Amino acid sequence: MKKFLCICLCGILAASMVSGCSKQEGSVGKSSSTVKLGEYKGITYTPMSTEVTDEDVDAEVQALLDAHPTMTSVDRAAALGDTVNIDYVGKLDGEAFDGGSASGTDLELGSGMFIDGFEDGLVGASKGDQLDLNLTFPDPYTNNPDLAGKEVVFEVTVNDVKESNPAELNEDFLASYTEYTTVDEFMAGTRQQLEDYAKSQAESQMQYDIFTKVMDNSEINVSDEDVQAYYEELYDTYKSQAEAFGIELETMISYYGMDLATFEAQLKSQAEAATKQDAVAREIASKEGITVEDADREAMAEDFGYESVDAMIEDGGADMVDSYILMEKVLDLLVANAVAE
């Protein structure tokens, strides 16, 4: 998926406030939608707390330690939670099938990474054991539809059994998994990261709350044409993303527990909301004389890591770039004139 879209795409799968992410003509140019603005200056909002406690820091550190346990080989039968190192060959009707074999694979028993029965079949196995696991692939099986519902045999050799032990926060651990050299530096750096994140979240929530109130204060009439243009742009973006992964759009959507009809309905609703937000932003920009300048595009290209403005526009489209910048400027204006309660 395009670099720019990765960053500013307004996804229904993690929906937040849509920020004018469309290349449709209506985003910064002509539009048949109309807006009668209400109050948009002096909007009140309640700031989020950005406090980071010692408990927050400890929890973050513990999460890192838990993610990197110490693995120790053991001379006993494997149990749930242990990691086994295995070689395996999957066979269908006596013949190895594509993608069903590997060597030296680490597998945590109970992780659910393999099909049902595979990991349970290794509970109780010891180093050096060879097992035949008679299993059936689920139906449907999106990873390989040709195997859906098929009975197979996995021939497995257990190379090692390892148990995990909690990692210790020391200089050796820091050298392996962080850029810090001392525990004190690491703790201070972790606190700073949490504070920066809290401030970022608070700023995003503030922008959302303020802009939502501005929307509520306004009378907005969007045309079916503008909504359809937005919908088609978003739909094409998701379709391109699926193609980049080498799968059908319907398959990608299924990973999020959606069918195509539900996805399309939610996307249409999002397109309508995005069109309204875009129309309000353009109306405020018109009243306040807010425009997009070359310097704005250059600054954005630098922020997003593009070599040039032309490269950014080629990636995201001129209208989408300008729409994004316009929305950012409008949000800056609203925030500057808002009042914290």
C-alpha cells in the first residue's frame, strides 16, 4: 500500500476522526455539498490527563521482560507453554504438500499458531521423539483453500524442548533488546516515551472533541455524488492493499470478522462522515483565508520522509495531499481558539 495512505488512511477497522483522506475532486476543489457553519471558535473541551505514574512505567518494563523470556532446554516431556524445536513434513495421501514442511522451527505449545491438534499432539513429547500427527485442516481454510477439510499426516521430529523463565532487567538484557546501557537510563527513557505517547493521545483526543463539536454546531448537506466519490476512493484503496498482499479483498476483510456486505455498508457510512468533515474543513478554510502553500507541501514531504514533493504527490495524489494539509491547518486554528475546561 502507498506510503502516504499507510499513514493517513481513515480505516473502518480502526475508525477515528477522518481527516479528509481522499483524492476526490471535492476534497479541496469543487463540491456540490453545502455547509452553514455554527460556532467554531471558543469551543470548550476537557483535556485528557497526561500523567504517567510509577506503576505505568513498571507495567511497560514488565511487558518488555515478558516478551523476551529466557529459554532453557529441559530434559523432560513438553507441556503447554513450553517451546519445542521441531522438523516436520506434512503429507496428503502419502505425498508432501507445498508449504507443509519445515526444519528447526520453534513452536510455543498453546500459541494456536498451527491447526487444531498439532500443538496438543506434541504435549508430552520429549527431545528425540518422532511422531505422526493425523489431523484435518479446517474448512474453510483461507491460507490454502486446496487443503480445506483434507485429512493429512504430519511427521514430526522433536529436536529440543525448552521452558521459558522470566527475564531479568540487567545490562545484558538491555544490550540485547534496547539501545540503553544502564537500567537507570532505560527507566528514564521508558518514562519519557510514555509521557510523549500520553501527550500525543491527549492532543488527538482534543482535536477530535473540538472538531466534533464544530460539526454538531453546523448544518451540513452532502451530495450523493461527493459521498460516492469518497466511497469509491476508499474502496479502491482497500482493494489495492489486498492485491499488494496477494489476496482477494473479501479474504482480507474476513480476517477482521467481516463479510463483504458488512464492509461495504460500513465503508459507505464512513465515506458520508468523511465527506461532511471535509466540507466543514473547507468552509472554515474559506472563511479564514486558509490556503495550502508550496512551503506546506515541502514540510509535509519532509515529515513523511519523501525525497521530494513530486514523489509524495505521485504516491498519494495532489488533492489528497492538499486536503490533508488543509485539515491540519484548520485543526490548528480551532485548537488555538478553543478553551480548556
